[in-house]
Amino acid sequence: MLRSSWSARRSQGDGRPIVSSAASHKLWFVPGPVALCGGCLGAALAVLGPSVALADPPRPYWHPGPPWAPLAPATPEMHEISNLFWGMLAISAVVFLFVTIFLILSVVRYTAKPGQVGEPKQVFGNRAVEITWTLIPTFILLVAFIFTVNAIRDINSPKQGKILDIYAIGHQWWWQFDYHSLRVTTADELHVPVGVPIHFHVTSNDVIHSFWSPQLERQIDANPGIDNAVYVEYNRPGVFSGTCYEYCGTEHAFMKYRVVVQSAAQFKAWVAHEHRPPLAGSYQSQSGAKASAVNTALIAAGEKVFSKNTCVDCHTISGVSGGVVGPNLTHLGSRWTVGAGAAPMSEQVLEKWIYDPATYKPGIIMPAYTFLSKHDLHALATYLINLK
């Protein structure tokens, strides 16, 4: 039903849903009592909270999130966890079925019959039954324990071969990924090669977060000041989803990241691209037309706006600034999202984000730039979208 209701909608450039005119003019019959209750509730909301009753939320449910892990594991580690899950589920189902059948049989067989007088013969203890119902659960738990410990050992053991260390650092509310050995830092988008053992060093810059790509690796907390290890080796190229799975504040739900698993050659090309300065000067329109003098001037003006404001104190752009409070923006225009899943990447969204990011992520520490002129705001967004 959720998918059907959203299929009737289309999306603006900033990611906000628009209900089609046909859908908006449908007439629905509502029973009197329901309509009365709905009217009272709407009136109460309008009086007590106009912003709640009348708000037009700028962020739709545009990112569906990852599939449930046991249904679509994509690494050997998650296959092992998935197999353990299904095995335990099967054992639990057999036990549940056994207990339910004997419970029903006991109820039917030992219920007092019509005309029966007095209590039935009382039985006090049965050593064979007591030993049996002690040994069977013990055996089941022992088997489960052995398989669980074996899986924990396999998943938490460092891989053989040359390991790529990646530091995953949680912030409110975005993810920072540092490849120290490769001299690369990015945000909310993780690139990894196929067939290379990975050691994630998971930590946090503020509160407790939880790092998890359900199809790819096990879940682990990101604790301030603690280096938690996750070992994994990816064996299938593709694009996967991840997010924070522990409540970490108001915008916990919009702390998503994307995992791009690539071939060795593609990963090497990505690293080389990250080492290059952002190609802001080679602006092209969405139609692919070459940059005009106006567009080039607009990008240059946007860089000046960035450099003259407090943007440089919080964000890094290679060759321009060195801030470390917020995400690294060096190749922002090539990323998949604005605000770690708050809205899809576009120039229009960037303008609205810069103007007042709290409309997308209430509680975010980034200040609003409502004082910028319309021209400066457009120039800054144009500059940022072309950092590729």
C-alpha cells in the first residue's frame, strides 16, 4: 500500500512530492462519526500546533533504505550470519510446533468429560520425562552455542592478505570516511574494492552511533574515543545502503550513507579522481552544452562567496579551505545526496539547504545563510554542484 500510494506522486527538483491533479481531486466517502472525529482532530492541531497541521515537509520518503539483511546477504560474513539466523529460526519453529501440538493434545485428552465425578488419578513425578525434557533443550542450546561461537570467531577474525584500513567516524548526523593510507577523505559515500580485505575502524565524534550496512557487514556501535573493529571482504560489485541504527538525536533517521563496491580498476580510478582538485571550472549544463562565460563567472563568484563566509571554517575543499567541523566538500557534486539522505543532490536542493538547513534537518549545527542575496546563494549552489 505504501508503494502504491507513492507511485501516484511525482517529485520536484528539491525532492518534495507533489500529488497529481487527478489524485488530488478524488472524492472519498467518509462515515459521519469518522468525519466528525477527523474534523475535531484537525481543528485541535490547527489551534495547538499550526506548524504541525499546515506544514509542507521538504523531505519525502525518497530513500527506501536497505533490504532486510537475512533476505539479501552480499558478503561471506553476512551469509554466515544469515545462515545462522535461518538455522536458529528453523530450530525455534520445530520446538514451537512440538510444544503447541502436545499442549493441544493435553488439553483435548485430559479435559473432564461430561458426567465425570471427582478428580482424576494424580501422578507425582516421572523421572524419564523429566530427564528427557532437560536433555533435549540442553542439546539444542549446545548446538546453537557451538554454531554461534564459530560464526563470531569467523566474523571477528582479521582477514589474510594486505588489508585496507578505513576509518568510519559518526557525527550528528553524517558519516566521515577516512582512507589514511590512500590520503582520501569523503562523507556519506563509501567506495570499496572487490576482493580486498577491509578493516573498518568505527568510532564517533560526539554521541553513540551504530554503523551498519545490513547486506554487507555486521552491526557495531560507534563510541566516542573507542576504536571498534569490523572485518569484511566484498565479493560482489554493486551499490548498497547503510545508515546509523542507534538513536543519536533528532535527525537520526537521516544519517544514511551509500556503499559503492567496485572492481580493483574502478576503485583505483576513483582514488585517482579523489586526489585531483575538484573540476569546478569545467562547468557543463545538464544538457551537456559547453560552459558559457556567464556560467564560468557564476562559478567563480560562488567560490568567492564560499571563501568570504564561515563556510571555510567548517568545510574542506581541496586548494580552497581546510575546515574539519563539517563534511569534506571537495567532490560534493558527485555524491548521491544532500544532508546524508535528507534530499537528493541537485542545485535547487543545495540552494535551499544553504539558505536554511534546519528545514531539512532540525537541530543541525550548520547555521542558516539567510543573509545571502539571491544571486550569491545561486552562485554558491552552482559552485558546489560543480565540485566533481
